Amino acid sequence: MELTVECQKRPEGSKPNALRRQGLIPAVVYGHNGTESLSLAINEKTVERLLKKAIVNNTLINLNITDIPWSGKTLLREVQTHPWKGNPYHLSFFALSAKESVEVDVNLNFVGEPVGVKLEGGILDLVLTQVTVKCKPDSIPESIDVNVSNLHMGDAIHISELVLPEGITVIDNPEQVVACVVPPSSESEEAEAGA
């Protein structure tokens, strides 16, 4: 999924709290010009719409800075929120080159009902719900499907067994268990473990 966000360069000497009172959220984009970063201000309503659709470290965002002018593809790397109000306080974007690969977190989508659950009375244990992948910015998958239908009691799926779209590489440990079917624990076993 790609989103487009328009913003402006943060005025010199402006204080973050003063910007927030004006309905603007402070932000920064880095990596657009080597190690140089650029301070931005984004309309609060735009940020609210963005955060309803975007996932941190996963969604590709076309960032347009209207008063420089600069535009480019970015990843939303961090969202800071107010400690008790919960509203967005600061955003960080990372500019991408179409040629370079990026590391992003991708959710796992579990498909099917395991044989070990349906016929053998087991429980599906989801060990991971996302993995970190390396890919080109225009190839970021929204999710990776994991078919668990063939899992019997005691079976497991490892990262190395995931079916990945072309051009996607998982950088997590390939031996890491993603999901497994385990026997249900009885109350007596729980009582013994507690003793």
C-alpha cells in the first residue's frame, strides 16, 4: 500500500509545542540527502488519516514537502505519542532510493485450520506474528500468508519454510518456529507445574 502525505518545512526557531497548538505535528525526514535530516510540520488531520492506514516500518509513503520543493518515497519509522493523551506527538520518516533494499516488518497471515486442532484436539500456538524482511521499496508485501492446514500434533512451521513473494528475503533466524500445534494442557498438569 502506498500513501501520499503533504507537509511543509518547519519554520526556523519554531517550538514543537507552539506548532502543536497551531494544529501541526512536528516531524523529521532523514536519509533524503545522505546523513542530513530535515525538520517538518504536518497538519494534525493529515497525521490522523495517515495513522489510520499506515503501519510503522511497513507502509510506503510518498512525502511531498511543498515549500522546498522535495518529494520522494519514505517509510514511517517512528511515531511518538503523548504519554497519557495518546495523540501523535512526533513522526520520523526515512527516505528511500528505489534501487536500495530496505528492512521492514511484515505481518504473518495464518490460513487454514490445522489437522492437529480439528481432528487431534491440539491447540495452534502462534510463536511469531510478524517477520523482518529485506526487499526493494516497491515490493513491500502487506502480509505473508502461512498455510497451517497440514500441521499435525507436534508439528511446527519454521521461518525457512515460509513461501515468500519474489524478491523478498527474511532476515530473521531461519530455524525460528513460526507456529506449532501443541497438546492441550490439562488442569492436573497445570496444578503440578504450579506446585
